[in-house]
Amino acid sequence: MADWDELTEALADYTVTCNGNERLRKMQRDWSRNLHFVCADNELTFSMDVQRGEIIATPVGHVGVPDIVVTTDSEIFCDMFWGDLNPVQKYLRGEITVQGSQEDVMRLDAISAVIWPDV
Amino acid sequence: MSETIDKQEALEKFATFINPQRVRVMKAAGLDIIEAERSGAWVWDADGTRYLDCFTSAGSFNVGRRNPRVVAAAHAAIDRLDNGNFLLCSQPKAELAERLAALTPGSLSCTMFGTGGGEANDFAIKLARGSTRRLRIVSTVNGYHGHTGFALSAGGRASFRAPFEPLMPEFVQVPFGDLEALEEVLDERTAAVLLEPIQGEGGIVPAPPGYLRGVRAACDQVGALLILDEIQTGLGRTGRWWACEHEGVEPDVMTTAKSLGGSLVPISATVFTEELREFLIPSPFIHLSTFGGSDLACAVALEVLAVIEQTGLVEHAAAMGERLFAGLDRIAAAHPDVITEVRGRGLMAGIQYSEDSLGPRMSYHLARQGVLAIYSGNQPAVMRLMPSLVIEEDDVDFLLGALERAIADLLAGAGPEERGPSRPRRRPTRATAS
């Protein structure tokens, strides 16, 4: 089970990786969403504010009204944000659940594909 | 198949020259199928795996894939025809228009041909605006009418429209099946109401009993036209030639496409009343389509209609639909945690799952069981089953058995084999301990 410090570190790396990727920023420039995350194993929650493809903030707790809610275990979140697993495989096994539009789910996968094409 | 397909090469070329994310998504979903042999209700992947095709390109293969009669008609047409000069009058076009006039309900008797469903609906809307000299088009939330200009404007999925806005003005959407909501927006400015008798992409949602009749009456009250999009529901799919016949409703304009081409050629038709044709008399060239209703496609479509009529496919679809729904209801009753509703008509069935992710997950599990089935575009929690109308009892039973096995796999937590990256993990080692 991962704690908040580990999640913070993973989120920070993910934010730098995404925001530093020019191709991704251009591709996502019309995508502004509020994402909520729920750790099913330790009940930690956090949010991600994406504005025009840029991750603006990743605060603890649920902030604002979500467009997408992603739920899984904290370890999976950490591995996912570090780019060490393919989230679609976990999604299809039912280990990650996503509430939100199918376009957004696919877009999240597209982000992974751009920043970690080897996963 | 005399030609061997290198599946991996095909996928790699698709990723390189078309879209890598489509390949990634389809691979992840276990649907990275490269269609090789196709026959009747079945399709074979290039790797030899056989699938019962329950997607059928959203209902495009009503007469089965590569129906022998239709293939023979296509060969014969190619031997003597080509697409034809679109400005000239054409014998195959005239023949097909005559057949459509005979087969469509009520006083629908005139046709404009196109190449696909979007074009058919585009013309239907142009005709409505041109004939009535009114602007407003009322369609339904979660409705689907194609990706072209007018049709997209009428589409009920915001994510398809948003990147291209502003689209056409004076398009209004109301909830499907809610007659009061429709009546509230209908007035003397309304050119037409456009809807599907059963929403396809919207999640196989049949119109509630009486709704279509109510819409017809409401349109008549304000002088608006009723356009029925029968692109997925028509040509026998629901156990009648046209789904609106279940309600005895006659539209002013009807669109058909997909299966009209018999899985071989692109063709669509907008069929309308003689009264509406008056708009086209002084402007006979106001809507043109280079390949719409090509001579080749019309020859194929004529054989498609003949096959449906002469082989009793409409009645067969109704009978197979009864068997399918009986089985689906039984499975749903056994798994209320997975399936909350089964709905549809004939061989147009929708399985409502208990949550959104089950649509993609069940597509994966069904593919593993030899069934190609894809969730609804506008409702991922709904699996649509639209097999070819040539499906037989054994095929229906295969589908039901596959569904039961797929649910068992789902409940067991089965899924794609997990593979990590080939590179070293990026996550710091200290953070992996729990």
C-alpha cells in the first residue's frame, strides 16, 4: 500500500513528464478536465486539474466537480503515474474503474501512449 | 482465402500510416482483428480465429457477409457497368428507386441516392428546410445520424460536435421518448423532427409504445416533417422491413444505407413523398453526388432487396430475434449484478450492463469466446448485438453460450495478460514496499 508521500512523488513526476512533452501539450490543447482519484485500499483521495492539456494542480482530496473519477489501489496509481504499467490492462481486468465518458478514458490511455510508448 | 495476410505487418502499417492509437486501443481490447475470410454471419481473423460477427459494421451486413447471390450480382454488374455519369439519367438508379418506392411505407415514392448514411440524412435535412422554408431541426439526445455537416449538427453526442463548433444553426435536441419535451419545442418554425425508431449508437433504445405516433401527430399539428432514420433499423433488422411499421407510422422522409450495399458497395437512399419532390422540380440539380447511387451500387442493392424478400429474411430475423431475446432474458435474470436490462427488437439487441466499464470489458471477454461485439458509441454500458439476419439457430445458441462463458470470465477477474515495460521500472525501489 502506498502512502501519500509516494503518491505525491509519483504525481510530481507524472506532471513534469506530461507538461514537458510538447507533442502531448499540443495534442491535448482542447482538453480541460477535472479528474478525481480514489485509492480503494487506503481511502486516500486526490484531484488533478487539467487546463488545455496542462496539469495545473494535483491537490489532496476532491476539489471541484469531477469529469472523471478513477478508482484503484494506491500501488497501482503509483506504478501508473511512474509509467510502469499499462492502465488499460488493469482496466480490462476490472482493477481500475473509471466513471466518465469513453472519450476521456481513451484520451487518458492516449496520454500514456505518448509519454510512455514502451508500456 | 488464396491470399495470405501477415497480421502483424498489417497492424504495423495501419499504425504507421493511419492511426497508432486505434491499433493500441483495439489491441488492448482484444479486438486487433484483421478481417480475412468473411462468410454469412461469420468472419475469420488473419490468424485463423473465427468470430460470430455481432457488430456487422453497425448493422451493415443484413444479408450476410459476401452473400453468394449478391456477390454474383456484383460480378455481373462489374462485367457490364461502371459507376456511371452522375449527371445522366440511369436505368439501375431508376430500377432501385422503383423498388424502394414499393417497399417503403405509405406514400414514400421518390428517392435521392447517396454514398452513406450521413449523406442521406444531410439531404433529408436539406429537403426539409428547402420544402418547408423553415430552419429548425429537432433531433434527440444520444441520437446518431452520421458525421457529415447537417447530420453531425443533429447528432446527440456532444463530444463528436464540440471540436468543430459552431455547426449549423437552429438545431435543437430533446430527450428521446419524451413526447412532452418534443411538443414544447415544436412550433411553426420547425422544419422537421429527425429521429431513429430505435436509437442505435444511443444504446439500442426502442421508442416507447405510442411515441412515434405521438411524434407524427405533433409534427402534423405544426406542419413539420417527420424524418425517420432507418439506417440501422431498416431492411428487416427488427423483424419488419422498417421499424416504424411496428407502430404503423408513416414518415415524410426515410433514410436507409448500410445494409443496402450488401456488405460490398457504399450506397444510401433518402426516400420521400411526391409532395416533397416539388421542391426539386425547378432545381433538379440542387443536390448532386458523384458516387451516390452509382450504377454498380444500384445493381448490388437491387439484389440485396431481392434476397431479403425472396429468402424470407424479415420473418427469419423475427424468429431468430425471439430465440435470442429468450436466451438473453434468461442470462440477465441469472446475472442481475452484471446485466440490468435487455432491450431491442428482432435482431437488434442491447444488453445494458451495470456500469460503463463493463461494455469494453465484455467486448474483450466475448472476443475471447469467438464473438465480435462492440459497445454502443454513445453508451459504453450497452453492448449491441446486431448479427447478420442469416444467422441460424445454432449460431444464436453459440452466441448465448459465449455470453455465459464471457460473464463467468468477467466475474473471475480474468483479463489480458499483464506485461510491464521492457525498460527498467522508473518508480524508485523504496516506494514499491507496501
